[in-house]
Amino acid sequence: AQERSARAARLESLGQLAGGIAHDFNNLLAIILNHADFLAEEVSGQAAEDVTRIRGAADRAKALTGQLLVFAKREPTRVEILDLNRVVAEAGELLERTIGENIRLVCHPGPGCMPVRANRGRLDQILLNLVINARDAMPDGGVVVVETDWLNLDERSSSGLPPGRYVRLTVSDTGTGMTAEVRDRLFEPFFTTKPPDRGTGLGLATVYGIVDEAGGTIGVESAPGCGTTFRILLPSAATAETAGHDPAAGPAPGHG
Ligand code: ADP
């Protein structure tokens, strides 16, 4: 648990640093984009094409700083009670398209409705990031399994989470796996082993930020040649406070 909290503290300070930079950078990008728009009205021909390129690059940069802000938990979002099983089922088609043809996607939803207090877009982001990484780790094909189930934690649990009922999301792949060095750093922003045109190193940093903000934890099990399993625990929203609330009926009296 001590190791976990040292790591959490390191990620926390990285988050503050990254969040500060991303915030200032976002403001500068807004100025660049604004002036590119003005310029686009004033020029034509080759110059207009150049302005379009500037715009394109600035837009991509904005997407990156946006992800950093998620990692740093500086972007407020609307939180509602959602059935994780339903979110997984509805993301299925997008995930299928993402993984391509030589990879099989298998979903094992746990029993019943699994209510969590979260933001819809952020849950999709978690699934997408984990599945993209699984795909990238299986260049010759393989299987990705997405699973949900219930978990009860008591006081003696070493997870660092308060006791209670949790929903667990597991994403595993039969890919290359990773070394201990990679495993140790994979939640750090900008840590990537992929070529620059494939990886930003922000995927798992973003996932970490989302899970942490939702009061959960994420763990990973992986070894070279043995595939990888990510396990995410999110507090179940099926508490006394929300009893009787139908998650399908819309937003709950949440925070955020
Ligand atoms: P990116 O995908 O842009 O590199 P991430 O933060 O999502 O950034 O991942 C960081 C690194 O963690 C990856 O570059 C890769 O080395 C490693 N990694 C993540 N998921 C997996 C996986 N399922 N199998 C093997 N390695 C992985």
C-alpha cells in the first residue's frame, strides 16, 4: 500500500504540473486559432493552404492539452448514474471497429445492472484507450476480453479504497505484455514506447485521471509474452442514497 501511495503522490504532482502547463497552453492555442481564423479571411492561394495547416496542427494540439486536463482533473464534467454493463454494450460497435479484423472482442457482462457514478464520455474514453492499447499490443491478432463483475471490499483490503461494494471492469489482451520498467511508468503522461506518429503517452494518464476522480483505482498485471490485464474498481452507486433511483431514468442528484 505504501508503494501505491508513493506512486499516487508522484502522479498527483505530475498532474498538477501537467495541468498548469496544459491550461496556459490552451489559452495560447486559443489565440493562435483565433488569429488563424482572421488570417484565413484575408489571404488566398498558397497562403490559405498554409493557414489551414496551422489550424489543423493547433486543433490537434488542443486535443492533446484537453487530454492532459482530464489527467490533471481540471475539466469539470457532468456526472450521472450509469449502468456500466450498458455503457460497455453500447460501446461495443465502436470498439469492434477500432480493433480491426484480426482481433476478436469478447464481452462478459456481470449480472444485472452495475450502477456507477461517472461521466458517460469519460467511461467511453476509458474503454477506448484500453482497447486501442490492447490492439497495438497484438499486431498479429489475438483476443481482447472486456468483463464486468461485483467486488466487496472490507477494511483489510490492500486496495487503498474504503470498504464497500465496487464494480470491477477488467480488460485483458493476449498481446506482447510489458516489462516491469514499462509497467512502472505507464500511467505517467507522455510515457510511450510507440513511435511518435502512433503514441502520445496520454492514453493511460487520462484513464488514471478519470478513475481517480471517480473514486476508484486501476491496476495492471502484465509480463512479456503473457498478455496484459487492466483492472478498474469503481465505487458502486447502488447505495442507500440512490436506492430506488432508476439509472435508466436519467441523471441522478450527483456532484460535479
Ligand atoms: P500510448 O498508447 O500513446 O503509448 P498510453 O499511456 O496509452 O500511451 O500507454 C503507455 C505505454 O504503455 C504504451 O506505449 C505501451 O508501451 C504500454 N502499454 C499500454 N497498454 C498496453 C498493453 N495492453 N499491452 C502492452 N503494453 C501496453
